[in-house]
Amino acid sequence: MNGFPGGADLMLAAWAVEILFGYPDWLYRRIRHPVVWLGKAIGGLEMRLNKAEFGQVLRYGSGMTTTILIVALAGVTGLCVSLLMPASLAGFWVEAAIASSLISSRSLHEHVAAVRDSLVAKELDAARTAAGKIVGRETQRLPQETISSASIESLFENASDGVVAPLFWGALLGLPGIAAYKAINTLDSMLGHRNARFAAFGGFAARLDDVANFVPARLTALLVAAASLGAAAFRVMWRDASRHRSPNAGWPESAAAGALDIRLSGPRAYGETIADEPWLNAGAKLPDPADLRHALALYRKTMLLGCALLCAAALPELMR
């Protein structure tokens, strides 16, 4: 039972560990989290290599070098752990526990549920604070409807980035694959911003993240649409996914918009900048707290379908 070079069985075990235990607080207090380690390495390199006086070409090259170094470091670390792990049941579960730290299905559900609970209790400030932990824009002045829509968008975008994509790459390439993917995703989160500081330096990281998420995003959208048991999700997905600013996030988000009969995306503020984004499922209503509850139910069904798919992929390995 070795997680390398492929590892659907390892990913199935890792997902079970993540769902049951998450990433324990006591462990975070002692050693932090692999994403925090990646973030420190990325931040340190960015501070040294992303200089305004370098010019756009040199900054792009420096960013590409940073991205390659971080992804290689993560992948090689995963490979070393995988190859050094004893070929035993205990070694398999230790490797699964390590891989579980790179999946976020449980924490994602908990964060969105916290937003839902605050909105149901009519505690708008608490809902804004909870949404700020999962939404990539300023939330402290958002109205209830925008908090609901932003949280649903984040739920289904991260269903792809935080669950399906790491499991996909882990199933293909074992622990090195899931570690390298997490590095790519973290690089994009930290560097892939369209502003003066990061447009050049983070350009390569953003494009690499687009490539890494191309298949997982569409797979997630198909799982969302199938979990909805209706044609609307498929129809809205095919019609609206390409309208999204992201080549990937629009797929699961538009499938969710169709499945829940709500509209998502649309104009939004990032600091002082207003992004005039098109709507997904434009003719539908804005979501409310009840739709957030329905979104979490749809997310759980999507994850169940994803689990069934992963079980099918792992079956040949488990039968050996």
C-alpha cells in the first residue's frame, strides 16, 4: 500500500482522516500548518526578489523562479516522505494523515456554517467577520445578501481548490502530487493578484494555477450538477461558466447558481477598486440565509458523489 506514484487509496484514507479529525488545534499551536510553512517560504522569496526597480520582465522571471522552486520543494518533500515511509499498514496511515492536512472539506463546511448560523441569528457583524475568513474581499460593510452570495461562491470555488483538486492530483501522483498542487494553489493565493505589485511577479504562478485546476474545476462542476438532480445546474453551467473572470472558478459557481436557483458573482469591491463582473444565472434572485443552508446541503451531496468516484478509482488498488 504505497501512495506513490498513484494513490487513490491513499487519498481515500486521507480524506477519511480529514473528515473525522480535521487539522487539530493542538497540532496547529505546536507546529502550525503546511500552508503556513509554504506561505513563509513564498513571502520570504517575494520580499527579496520582487523589487519595483527590476522592471516587468525581470520581475516575471523572478516570480517564475520562485514558483518553480516552491513547487519543486513541496513535491520533492512529498516524494521523500512517500519513499521513506515503511511499506506497512502503519506507514500507509501515517502518510494518509500527512496528506489529510492538505485537504479542507471539513474546515470549509465549518467556516460557511458559521456564516449561516450568524445570519440566521441576525448577528450581521458576526456574519461579516466569519465571511472574512473565507472571502477574498472586504466584508465589514457588506449587506446580508452579499454575505450570503460571497460565501456560496467561496464554498463552491473552494470545493474545487480545497477538496477536489488536491484529491485529484493526489490520486494521480500520490503525496508528491497533492503537496505540489497545494504549493501551486498557495502561490496563486499569495502572488496571483492583478495589481502593480504582483501582476508581473505572480503572473506565472497564476497561469500555473489555472492549468492545475482546469480538470478539477470542471469535474467539481459536474459533481455539483449531478448532485442537484436537475437540469438547471447543467444548463446554467454550460451557458455562464465562461463569463466568469476566472477560467476555472466559474464552472462550480455557475453550476451551484443553477442548482440553487440564485444569481452569483456580479459587481464587487476589492478595496477601493470596483470590479464590474457579469452575473451567473442573472435572472434569478439574490441568495438569502436559507439559500446558504441549501448550499451547504448541496455541498455535502457533492462531496458524497466525489467520495463515490474516488472509491471507484481506488477499488483496483484495494483489490490488489
